[in-house]
Amino acid sequence: MYFERHNMTFAEKIISFNRNLYFDNPLPKGIRVMNPYAENPEAMEASTRFYQKYYADDLPRKLILGINPGRFGAGVTGIPFTDTKRLKEVCGIRINNVSTYETSSVFVYEFIEAYGGPEAFYRDYYISAVCPLGFVRTGKNGKEVNLNYYEIPELIALSKDFIIRSLEHQLAFGIDRECCFCFGNNKNYRYLSELNRKKGYFNQIVPLEHPRFIMQYRSKQKDRYIDKYLQVLKYENIS
């Protein structure tokens, strides 16, 4: 359960939410939840500094939802689509003794630069995920790999209450409910759209190609996708 005092800034609401995130349902064998806020004090500290830097106000924001945190981005920094390299070089916040590179973060921060920089972008938007904690499973070689919440039916069912509880809590931060933007225009969009159809959180869900998909399969067209993101997210040409 989350406890918040009145008149909290947007940053304080996010920080409180992150600090109290938990997923306590038993998971299938070989799968574990990834909670950087509980597992790594530096992630909690760095993300706190990040949100205090960009969200120390009470302005409303539009919401962008990704899938769930990955091992090299939010799974380390606690900040969606932000690896340690972007966190240090763009945001001026360092996590010691670890260095991560995430292709999704590369695209997102190139887009943010085109938008006008992090101050301008984060003044307008709050990025989270449909499932705000990530999952990993043990691969055939014994190493952990990212796992999306929608990849296994059992995991979808186990995550449902957590997803709903987390989303409804974040809506109370001061989210503009006219439109939600979804990173991932296939399974993530379908799941979120069905949830929205039942719950009526937003008037509209607008899908965008996921940054990881763009960087993995459409990297030569990256500039075109940055232009598309600008048209949708900055100029709100979403028809």
C-alpha cells in the first residue's frame, strides 16, 4: 500500500511509488521479478535525483507506457528507457561501478534531443511501463534474459492485478487522461487497449513502434521514426 501526503510534487509522487513497488505473486520456475529500487540502493538514489531534477513541480503530464523494464535500462537505473550512459552524459547523473548500454535508450534520447532536450520533454511527458517491474528468465546457457509480461499466458495472469494497481496509482500523479501513448504497437498495444476498454482510463490509446524494434529492425530508417515520434508526441498529429 502506498501512503502519500497532500501537496506532493510530481517527483515526490513518482519516488514514493517506486520505493513501494513490489510484486509478490509466486512466479513460474526459472523466472524472477527484477526490482531495481529494492535490489540496488544506487538505482533508487539515481532515479530519485533524476525525478527531482525534471519533475519537481505539480504540472500535469501526458503518459507514455512501454512494456516492462529491461536489464540494461530501467532494470539498472530505475528510469524507463534510460541506460547508465544516457543518464550520465545527457542527464548528468552517475551510477558508480556499472556501465550499461541499451539500444532503446539510444533512440529515445536522440528523439528527446530533437524534441528540445530532456527539460522540455520531461516537462510534458512521464514515461512508465504497462508493467513497471521487469522479469527475467534463465536461458539455455544459464544466463538471464529479458522476459516481457505478455510472453507467457501464466505470467500475464499473475501480473494483471499488479498492472492495474500500479497504473491506477500513477494516474493520480496528475496524468492527462485524454490520450495515452503506447511504445509497442503489437502485443503491448493490444493488451493496454483491452484493459482501457474495460476500465476507461483514457479517451484514446495511440501506438508507436517500440524503440527496440526500430533499432533492431529499422535502424537505417531511424531518422524517419524520430520525425514520426515528433509529429505524434510534440505536434500531436495523431489522426
